[in-house]
Amino acid sequence: MAGLQPAAGLVSAFMLALLLPSAFLPAQSPPPSGTQAMYNAALESARHKFQHIQENAQRQPPDPSPTVLSEREVNTYLASRDVQLPAGIQRLQFTGSPGIVHADALVDFDQVTAGRYRSNPLMSLFRGTNQVQVSAHASGSEGTGQVHIDSVAINGVQVPRSALEYFVDKFVRPKYPDLGLDSTFQMPYRVNQTQVGDHKVTLIQK
């Protein structure tokens, strides 16, 4: 299912805030055996919906019927072998409420930064393996997505905005110039609107 990997950007674009301060998607552990059937069902459903989005983008015009991805489908797809991106984050979980996305992840900052801490004392926050919680506003209209990071906490302690900005400038922007604490980007696959709701995200193509 490698051809589906680019489709993950439809969701991850609106969840970039959840990936900071690492800007990487995780490769997570397999689910416990007791939930294997639910995991498989959610993964197949997500694959089907992403395939539809890709194929619909080729139609003239695309079908404007909404595609709704549940929280379970998003988390299962991004945790699957279909998405193979650099390590550094583990056990990432997304939750959504109207217009707001939250994430909780175990982040190995030593992998993310490759030990390049510099002498700035702000970098002392970004060392070792820590639990990271991120909250962000996310929306999309007229083909443009917007993400604003509201807060980032490491082990329950809020990270100062200045420290986040420093980290993003040193370790995120060199690889992803368009990303920051406030990001605006063009949505792929002719997605015109995106709305984050309670435990779901809705995409409309046009």
C-alpha cells in the first residue's frame, strides 16, 4: 500500500502542530492482540478512504461529497506500516474537538536533534525521551490549510514560546521551510475544505 503514503498528508497537514517540536510522524508499536480485529477494520477503512481521495482528485470535477475520517482511522493509519517516516516519536495519539487538535506522544529528542544542542540554555528542554502534549487550532478553506500551535508541554510543563520558536528555527525550518508555530499551506489532492470536529476530520474536494 505504499502508494497511499502521500495521502497521509491530507490529515498530517492539519496535524503538523501535533508533530512539533519534532516535525516527524511516528512508527508506532502494533496494537495489543485483543484489539487486532478493530485495528484491522480501522486500517482497511482508512486505506479505502485515502484511495478514494486520490482517485477523486483525478475526476473532472471531483465529487464534492464529504469524506469523514474518524480519530481511530487516522491514528491507526499513521501508526501502520503504510507510513514509514523517521523515528523519534512513539505512541502518538491524536484527539479532535471542533477546530482544535490535540496530541500526546513520547518523543526522543536526542534522535530528533542528533545531539546538536548548541550552547543555548533553551535547548535544555529538548533532551532525552519525554512525554509531549500539543494543542493546536487547525482549519482549511478555499484550498488553503492553516495550523496555529496554541501550546506545547513536556512532561506536563508548558514550554515557553521563545523556546519553541528557537527549536523550530534550528531543527524544523531547515528541513521544512513552510512549517512553524503558525503555518499556512496549500492542501493536496484538490481538497478545498477541511474541518476538525469531535473525534473526526472532514475533507471536501472541489
